[in-house]
Amino acid sequence: MRFEGRILGKAGVNKLQTTYILGHILMDMGYSMRFSFDKYVYSISYMKEENDILFFNDAEHMIEVYSYERNLEIPTERAKELGLETYYRFSNIYGKELIILELLHRYLEENPNDIFYVDNGRYYNKAMIDSIYNGKPDKKWIYKSPYSIESIDYYINICLTTIGAFTKGMLKTLYSKNITEGVELRYEGRIIGKRLQSKQGIPYRMAQILRKMNRRNTVTVKRESYNILYTKFNRDDYFYYDDDKVTEIYCNTQMIDIPTDEIMQMSFETYFRITDLIGKEMQVLEIVYNYLNKFPEDIFYIDNGCFFTKAQIDEIFNNKDKNEKWIFKERERSNFKSVEWQEMYKF
């Protein structure tokens, strides 16, 4: 089963100051191999312990960290009530539980007011992490429930009494070369729409679209603040979550995810997040095309800076010469303040 973890901190703080903290800690832990990709609103760091020339072929021992410098993400209603937002996201913590524990123990020594949240619904503050770390932890610590959700309020409220950790000391800078040659870049796509009072019905939109597309191999995993849809386009009898042919779609039910300032200004937010477009460009195009036929006012956004309206997706989809490079078309790098979109959304 796939689980994500998030380090949550006080909302409204300049997160550019926090970008390199985890990188420093992981390097001190021996994770000296690092590839980092800057995506403007966030960066992705892949870090490994050993000097392995086949860096990306051994994901089991790799830590993948999203640092949200400008991206606004509030994963649960409880986090919103407490004024917390995501600073870091670990895209897959399964199999790396003890490494994450060591990382959190060191991180919370310097940032004691932050919270670790796992999308199985559990929250951990510094006192909890210290208690687990100083005991006899095993790799199942994340899946055990030492505290109830009700009792966590007490510990979280203590953690939020001061914000001294945010202003403590000067941050060091970490030089990291963006290496792209020979490395497959990762891109995420988002279907964004107008802010809604309730997004509880959002997952059914995508499920309905996939059903009409006759995608038999679709699996839904429910989380506290979102659902995950795994869909496969071929008719294989076997379904593996980690198969590179499987498209992973996050459907936000409570989570607030506003990836850019422009999107915030037009009161849009993320409905769906497609975690990796590389190798699935044509499948994603078909999904987005069918979705926008049903919900034409929504927008498809890629974190390489491209925005696509329904008219643009229709033009690409109906082009007989379309190929997987459609997500990189420079002409589609539109700005929300363009004349066409000002008229559409009435700025």
C-alpha cells in the first residue's frame, strides 16, 4: 500500500527559508547522492545513501522529498483549523519508515513546532516522535495508533504556542546541481477549477469519466483528505500499482492545493493531481479531453508552466499528428491574465 507523509508548519511563513533544511539533515545521515529539480512552486529532491550509478533504477532505497516553497497545500480540515500547511511531502514512505523516523527526530530537534502528518489520518508532534524514537521502533510505527485523534489536539496545541523555531538561527545554503542529462524529468498535472464549499463529490467526477472511457482496470484507495484512483489503459489481467503504465490520480476531497499565485488570484484550486505524466502523455491527454467535455470551465495545468483550456485540449486531441510532446508546447504556455482568459473568467 502506498502512503504519503507531510511535514506541516505554520501557514503564512516564507517557506523559501525552509527549502534546504531536510537536504542538510539527509546529507548528515549519509544521503550524499542527490538530484534536485526546481519547478518554481516547489522542488523535488531525490537522495540516496550509496554511490549507485544506476541512481533511478533502485527506488526502494531512494528518498523523494517535495519542498513546497511557493505551493499552498493544506491537507486536511484539521490542519486548516490549526493554521498549518505543507512544508515537505514524502511521496512514498512505505519501506522507508525507519529512515523517515530518524529524519523526523533530527528535523524536529530544530523545528519543534512542526507536525508530521501521514495520510492514514495520524498526526505526530515532537513529543510523540521522540517517544517512538527512544523506544524500540520497528517499521510498523507509522501504522500503529499510540494516540487517538481526539487526544492529538492537546499535543498540537502545545506545539503551536510559540513560533520561535521559525526564526531560530540563520539557514545554511546548499549547493545542488540540477542534473537533467540522462535523467528522466518528472512532471505533474492538475485539473483545477473554481473553489467549492464542498469537494466531496469531486472523486465521482473522475470515476464517471473513466467508466465512460471503459477503463476496466481502475482501483480506488480512500484517504482522509483525498482519494487515489489508479487506472490502467491496457487490458492486462495483472494490476501492479508501481507499473509504469498505471496512471495515478489524486482526487481532493478536503485537501486545499493551490500551486501558483495566478491560480489563487482567480479563486481556483486543484481538483485532481496526476502524479507523473512522463510516459503517459497520450493517456493523460485522453483523460483530460473526456473530462473537459463534461466540465468545460475547468483548466488543465502542468507544473512546467503550461495551462490548457478545453479549446486548446480539443485542438491537440483532434490533431492527427498529435504525439507525446504535446505537454511541452511553448505556444500553450498561457498566462491567466491573457485577453482570452480575462474574458472567460471575468477578472
